[in-house]
Amino acid sequence: MIHLQLGGLRLALEGGKALPPALDAFHAPPSAPDLHLSFTAPPLDITDRFQRGDFAFAMRADRRRAWASLGAEGGVFTALELALQRALLPMGGLLIHAAAGVIEGEGWLLLGPSGAGKSTSARVAGFERVLTDEMVILTPGGPSGYQLWGTPFWSPGRARPCDPGCAPLRQIVWLGKSPDLVITPLRPDEGAVYLLRCVTLYEEALPARRRAFEIACEVAEAAPSARLAVPKERAWAKAAYLSLQHRSSTRGTSSASPKPTPSPSPCTGT
């Protein structure tokens, strides 16, 4: 039995499967798990199932127990994505295809399609910490009402060590490319649209999709959004941070609307 902590969730993994080295940073002392994932053939009586080739996944209705049969069509990370997405949703959290950087202790959620520059920004933008460049866990908690967590999901060629910690969400960014830094503030509804494009959701059931939509809208109301066209292979994070701080101060209001949430997850490993 291997114990991990991901996004504030305690995970127990069993089944004798060799785990990827990227998970080493997320090892945790044994404890009662929030999520138990067995790498064995899923029981046939579980209705919440995902099948792709010889990879099979199933999760119990309480979203605390899951099984995954790993084959050529999937692996440990695929099983973790499926399990985490389902486990996070009832607690108001999301798994997001994005990068996340930290500047002045505040978390920036970097969204965009493939090729927009998420991984490049994680390498060269000048963030103090990078939580991930591929898949971010977002949960309730923190001054703005939400926080970003590091994950073992990275694009190929990861140069930084995995960061199991978190940071309070301060800014939502939709990335683009430009020779110079160009910042375009967005309304909350526009930010929610961009965020929804990047939510990782494997469930077809309407209640799950409705809940993901509601969470994305709440997140976009809690933290400001902006489109950032950024110069490739150049540091831009500090300049963008100062520019957005200046815009906020000239308006005479905070750029984020603090939104208390019940039982915020503790931020550990920072």
C-alpha cells in the first residue's frame, strides 16, 4: 500500500504496480484515505465505468473507492486523473488542464490550448514556484476562496522538481503570444468560459457537468481573469503582476473579491 497526498486529498494506492518517480514528492504517512485506488480489474457491478481498449476504470458511488485495470491503452496517471476528477467534484474542486505559477506568494492559473505557451511560461516566465505545467488541482480555500495545488502531471521534459504544495488563487490567465506583453482584463463571465474550456471532466452525467459549470462560474467570480499575450522565451510574470496591481489600485478596489468557504483545505508542503 502506497500513501499519497494530492490536492489536500489522502490517497491509498495498492495492487503492486510500480509507480512513476514523479509521485515520490507526494508520498505521505499512512492514514485513513479519502480515496482508495486499487490497480486491479474493476468489479462488474459498478455502474460508473470508463473503458478504453484494455484499460478499465470504475468508481463506487461514494467516490471514495476506485479500481483500474492498466493496459497498453492507459496507466497510473490516467487512473489518477479519472479518480481525482470524480473525487474533487463533490467537494467543490476541479482538475484543470493548465499550468500554475506562484508570484509574491499568489497563485496564477495559466490556461490555454495546446501550444499556447503554458509549459514555456512555466520554464521562463519568472515565477517563484511552478506547481505544474500540465494539470492543476483547484480546491476551495485561501483568501480568494480557492487555491491551486501542485500535481505530478507535467509535460515531457520537466526540469523543475514536483511541488506538492499549494498557493491561493489570485489570477486567472488565458495565454496567447505576442512580441510584447499585452494585458486585456476580462469580465467574470468571460473568465468562466475560458476556464470551462480547460476543465478535465470525464463524466457524461448531467449532474456532474452542471456542478463543474457552477464551480467554474464561482471561481471566475472569486478571482480576476485576463487575456495575456506574452513574449515567447522571455520573463514576463513580474511585469504582468505589477501591471495588474497598478490597474487594481487605480480603480481603488481589490482585483479579487475574497469569498470565504467552509472547511478550507490546509496548504502543506510549501
